[in-house]
Amino acid sequence: MNKTKLLKVLFYLNIAVVVGLIGYKIYLNLVTSEFEAEHTEQLASISARLEGQDSYSFAVVGNINNSVGIFERRIIPMLNDTDIDFLVSAGNAVSGGGEDKYRAIKGTLSQLDMPYLLTFGNNEYEEFGSFRFYDHYGPHFFSFTADDSRFIFLDSTGKTPWQWQLRWLTDILKADDSEHRFVFIGHPPLEPEEEFFLAEEDDFLQPMEFRHALLQTLSNFGVDRVFSSNISIYSEREHNGIPYITTGGAGGLVLNQDESFYHYVKVTVNADGSVEHSVEELEIGQHPILKQLESLWFFIHSLFYVGYLNFILLVSLFLVISTKLYNAVFVGKDYYPDYDIDPQPWFKKPLRVAMFTNNYLPFIGGVPISIERLRLGLVKLKDKVLVVAPRYQQSSEKEEHVVRMPSLFSFGEKSEFQFANIFSGAVRKKVKAFKPDIIHVHHPFWIGSLGVFIARRLKVPVVYTYHTRLEHYAHFVFLPGSLFRNIIAHFLVRRFANKCDGVIVPTQSTEEYLRMIGVKKPTFVQPTGIEFERFQQVDDKQIADLRQQQKLGDETVFVSVSRLSNEKNIDFMIEAVAQLKEQTDKPFRLLIVGDGHQRHRLQQRIDNMKLQQYITLVGAVPPEQMAAWYQLGDAFLFASQSETQGMVILEAMAAGLPVVAVRSSGIDDVVEDGHNGYKTPAKQALWCERVKQLLDDEALRQSLAENALAFARDYSVEKFSDDVRHIYAETLARYHEKK
């Protein structure tokens, strides 16, 4: 049977199950009537049966536990074939106090050819069952007389204070002149002579004060028998001449051994006034497989007596499964792009684009620089761009293309991270007045969420660029790091991306990651562009001035560009440099360009390791001067694993620098191992070995540099901007076609 046929069979099977469940529910509700104060009717029947009889007998059962396989199918037929006048449950007739369990036991006991009474036991009490017991059967403790006998039922669950019950019991026994007295209590007052390993202390009557006081009271006034259940054994002990019988084999779990077996107790009151009892044992126990089938059947059987909520949930589950199977089998799916969509009308007209970002210039970082390059590229293509971003202290008030949002608070050593006031009505008004054709968001939270909200209000599509691997920013979040890395970050990205109309990713590996975490929206692989020509046109004097400023001589110069933050893995490079200086006599320097809240700590570590002549933290450099800093270097070093593309790597290649980087999702697609640089696992020895290789082999370094330059030539800002406009056009066409 092929997969499609199997799915069809499963689909129709699910439909049949749903129809069967609904039909069964209707049937049960038609044949099951409401019931209340059931003991009143049962007591009347017992009194009528015993009236005028010289002798009578009754059966005591414990731990019925809603058993279908043993009690209903085996014990009830046996009882109906005897001369027994009525039945008493010594407790745990139900498997739980739920309404469905009470309905089920009512249906089971209705098959008896004799009246019955229930003792309020532990299972009857569970799940607010005390209220249901009172409604359906009556008080939790009570007494009645029939013929010349008194029957007393006590509450051992703690629902009724034991002191009150003992006072009541004492008054009853003082005034009673019955010839015979029988007491029923759910928890056994005496423990069996042989220890039962499945029994715990709480299975017996508690507290000990109640137990001792009850035993003393019954001894003082005398009773014929005391019956209990709650553990699945048969046990008989005498205390002051009174037999205490524990019976727990009417259908619950038993071990099929000497003290634990399926049974009921038959009690006979003879005409001469004597009382005798016998244990009626089932000849064989229930087969384990049949017991499992019984459990499954009873679950279904009891579930549909009332359990409307359970019924609705279960039917809904089957409907969901059926729908999924139907969609999988019968609904045609086309996983290819819709080639009938025509984006050309949107591509040919100037667009109005509103971009929303959590950080932007003058803050220096990969995302702000990428946004600015895209903005400038779109402006050259005659589009209008409005950037919604936080306000910084050094922000210019003359930025016509930027809507600055006031900050609620900031953090970081130099307040580089601003939490803007996204609740500002003025911002929404300015964006609305701009009348964007499309909104482009660059972060999956805060200002990015505001962008999605405004897009929905303005009824325009929204595109999201996945720039950053959030799981590497756990140290900024006031949550357990593993919780954020393993669950929250992926959930946040998936949920946000699926709210958007299109997602831009810089590399194939990043697209694969998004698909793996469950992003279903159209995804476009679009590497971020670089200003390739600018990295070729650098003034020699500017480079010479920088060399003099950094006091560079004939040593090999390594350059790294990175924000000084934990996720950028700067410590990895510092430790690797410490290893490298021990492995070579060739002079070298590592210039790390960038700033951040970890600068002081990193500088202190460099000082402590005595690496001042090998590593220099340059600090922040304006974007327009970066080309000259790249040109200072002979190779580019990088250790961050939080990148989605590694734009600084492309910039370094545009300046003719080979790269040594740590492998990650953003690096794999840019660095071609052995062609334009090297990528290694996050192991310092391997990374350091590749750096030493470039340090020692100038010819290799030059060969890789030429390849790096050729590779970077394909990533121009102009091509990047043009490709993004195609993404906008396709997203707009798809969005408006749905409308």
C-alpha cells in the first residue's frame, strides 16, 4: 500500500471514529437519566426485602473501582444467581470522584437484581467527588435499621471531622437496641497481620487518635462486624472479640496471590441470631491483556456518560487529525513560487519604503550600516525611504529621512542600546503621513513589532530581514541563558517571521535554519551589499598616516572589525594570539576596530596577558574611514559565531584581505576554505594554525587575497539594492493579489 492510499484509509477511519463517537454520545445520553438521593430508594428496597424474614444475607464488596471486566462481567452475574438480599460497597466503588465515574458506576450497579448501598471512601472523595456523592447518593455518614439489625456507615476521608462522627456514633449506639450491628468504613482501622507491600500508612484510618477512639467505642458498645476496603487484599483480624474485615478484591488491581485476589464477602444473619461470613473467591484472575483492554474500554465507557468537555476535546482532536489527513491527501499543493504573479508594475514605479530598526546610525554596527547602504541604493533608484529608529544623544535634528523615537531607557557601557518609546502616537502619525507602499523591519521585536503593527493598520505588506542570530545574545536577557538560547530565541524569530509577508536572509544556510524552526512565509536569499569601489580607492597618504599613528613597522598586520561584546567572541582571538606569539618569531600585530561595553574588560585582559605589543583595541571608526583601516592589513581575522552573513568579511575581501574565521551559519556561505581564506571549528589550536600559515607564507597570502577580491566584486550595493526592489515588487504583487 503506497503512502497516499494509507493516508486515505486513515482519513476515512478517523471520520468513522468521529461519527461513532458522536453516535455513542447521543446513545448514552438518551438511555442514562439523571439521578439523586439514590440511597433513599435503595434503603426502602432493603427494608421491604427484609420485612418478615427470619434470616437474610448481604454481600460486601470493596474496591470495585468502576471495574467492567471483573465486577460487572464476573461478580454481578454471580451475585444475581445467589439468594443474597442486598449489596454493600465498603468504599472505592468509583475510580475517581469525577461526574463521569459516578455515572458509570450507576450504570454498572443498575445491572444488579438487588438493592445496594455505597460507603463514602477515598476514591469517592477525590476530584470534588464529595459534592457529587452527596447529590447522587446522600450523606457521607449515616445509619439505618432493617429487621433487627443496625447498619452504620462512617466517613474516613477527613471530609467530616472525626470528633463529630464519634459523638454521633456514641449517641446512636447508646440508644440502639438492635440485635445485630454492622459498621462500614472506607479505611481499615486495623492493619493486616502480614505486611502488604503495596499498602502505605495513609491507606489505613487516620489520624491515629481517630483510629484508637473508634476501636475503643466499638469495643465498649459491641458490634458484629466491621468492614473496610481501600487496599486490594482480604484480611481478617479480631480486636476485643470484634472481627475487622478488609475486603478489596471486587475489581481493583490485585496480585492474584494468597492475600490479594478477586472476591466478595457473603454475610448471613441466621434465624437463631448467629452471624457468619464467608469469602467467595473467583476461581481465576483476569488475564493481563484482558485487563488492559478493560482499562481502555472503561476509559471510553465512562468518558461519555457526562464529560462534555472531554467529549468536545476528543472529538475536536479527531476532527483536527481528519482535517490534516484530508489536506495531506486530497488538497493539491504547489510548493513552487506562483509564476503567474507579475511584479513588473510595482518594480517600474517609485516606491515609498518605511524601515523600522532597533539601532541605526550614528550607532556603528553591521545592521545600521547595512540599512544605510540599502537606503542610499534605493534613493538612487528614485524610491523614497523613511527610517524609524531610536534617538541617540549625538543624533542630528536635520535628518529628513529619519523619524527618531525618544528613549525609555538605555543600557551598555556607552548607552549603545536604546529602548525607544514605541507607544509614541507622533511616530505613528508621521509614518501614516508618509503613506508607505511597503514596510521593511530589521528586528523581530520592539520597534520591529511596531512596524508589523503599523503595516496591518495601514494595510500594506511587511518584509523582514533576518540579520542576527538572537540565541547568541542570551547574556543581554534577564532569563536563564539555556532557556533563551534553546527555546525563546527560536520561538521569537519563528513567530515574528510568520507574521510578515516575506523574509530576506543573507545566505542559504540561514534560510535552512529558518525552515528548520518552522518559518513558512516566502523567503528570499539576498546577501547584503558592500560599496566595493570605495575599498579600492584609498589615498596612500591616509594609509601612511594610519601606519604612523599605530606605530606599525615591518610586522604582518592582522585586522579585525567587531563590536566589543560577548557574542563577538573577542576572548577567543585574544587567547589564540597568546598561543601564536609562543609559536612564531615573526613580528605581527592585531588591530581590532570597534567599540562596545566590553572594551574595558578586554583591555584589562590584554594587559594582564602582556599582549599590548600584539593586540590593539583601536576603538570606533566612522564608516567612511573604514576602507583605509582595512588596507592597513595583510589578512582579516574573525571569530564571531553570531553573524548571519558577516558583512565585515566581505568588506575585508573587497580590500583584498584573505580571511581566517570560525565556522558559523553566516560564515560558511562567504568564506570558501582554501580559496579566499580559511574557516575552522571553534577550536583555538586549529584557528591559530591557519593564522600562522598566512603569517609564514606570503605567496599563499597573496593568492588568497586575489581570490577574495574577485569574490567580493559580486556583492556591490547597486546590485543589492536592485535585488531588494525585486523582492519588494514580488511581495507587493502577491499581497495585493490576495486582497
